[in-house]
Amino acid sequence: MSGLKKMTDVTFVSALFNIDRVDGRKWDEYLKWFDITLKLQAPMILFVTEDLVEFVQERRKGEFQTDIFTQSVEEIPYYHLKDDIQEILDSEEYKKNMADPERIECKQAMYSVIQYSKFPWLTQSASARGDECDYFFWLDAGGSRFFEGYDLSKQYPSKEAKKSLKDMGDSFLVQMNTEYYKDLVNAETLGLDYLYDNRSYVLGSMFGGHKESIVKVHDMVDNLLKNDMIANRNVNNEQIALGYLIKKYPDVFSLYERTNGKHMDLFQELG
């Protein structure tokens, strides 16, 4: 693991683990996408299995520092919830109550384990490198498939974007997709029944913000997952969780309102 040696404005956090997805998406596809994601000209903190360390090191030889944290699958932050989640997913009660139970998050517990572990990974990153950096952003390992031809030779984010982040203060930035599900977008609040919905109107591939907000959001998500979902024999994806939380705690979040239908438009905006 190499340390960050100088003050940085924004650090990007990502992870890649082979969970043998049940929806047919191949591991080789993720490696191709990760290969490109690693070209991003920005400091990174990466959580991977030992067998991927050399893969990462070969692609992160540039001027921007990279921290590599190795973990086994069993050491993924929410792995300890895997069996409890799978039991819920397999129940007839769950399938009856959940909108569109054919989604991967409604079939494979490890998918939710990974999705929700984004938040403790962010928190761990902020704890480890908070003295050198104030802003941390999650970026999916396969996020490069939504880079939309971005010039990866340019430093990221742009100077203008860094200024905007500082102007944002200590809040947590999330992309809200305004073109679809306008009833959700325009709602002042969303009830707990939304946790059974299949209409995700916020982006889960990229989000983040000030190191103080990361801790707050982690705690909110952790409480929601354990006490509002699992305790009531329900599990849904992290986008649904964020969609519920941005309405309940609006002062914690800053929202980038997407209007053009591009999946990860926030990435382009920060560029």
C-alpha cells in the first residue's frame, strides 16, 4: 500500500470483487471496464482481492497516488449479513411484497453486500486519508462504461468542479434523475413503503462529498439497512435507500439534477 504524500482535493474510492453474478454479467467484462476506470487522472483508494493487486499496480503508475487495501470476500464490510439477507430473498413473503422480485438485488445476497459496502469503504477511506483530503467520491469499478468518451488524459475533477465542491460545504452529493418517476422526484417525503419499490431515481454508480458527510450518510444507510429493511424482512438496493434518505434528511445532501438521460452525467459535470 502506498501513501498519499501531499494534500489532494478529491480522492476516488472503488472496489472490485468477483461474486459470480447470477444475472449473467461476466467477470471479464468488469476487468475490461476496471482497466479503463483506473486510467482516471485522480488519486484513488481501491479495495480488491489479493489477486488483483498486480492488475491495479500495472495501471496506476502515474503521478496520482493510489492506496490499495486487500480484502478477501469474507472481509467485505457487510459480508456478515449475507446469510440473513439470502434467507429473506428466498422467502415467499419477500417475493410477494417486493416490486419486481426478479431483479438481481432480489435474488443474490452478495449483490446487496457489495452495494451497501460502498458506504463503509468510503468511511474507511476518509478515516485513513482524511488528514490529506477533504472530499471522497465513490466510483463503481465498472463506471468507465458511462464515461461518454471523456478525455482520460485530463486531470480530474476540473478546477471549476473542485471549487464547486468546496462551495457545497460539508454536504454529500448525489445525482437525482429528474426525467423519470416525477412523483418521486417532486415528493417532499417518501414513506417506508418506498423501500419495497423498484423505481430508482438516484444514481448509485457515483456519489460522495465532504469527509464529515460521508460518516453521517454511512450511519444513516447502516441504520436503514438493518432496522428498516432487514428487521422487517426486506432488502432493496442502495439507490432506493439513498432515494428515501435524501427526502428525509435534505440538509445533509446536495443534489445534482440530471435532465438529459445520461446514466452518469454527474461524472461529466465534475469533468
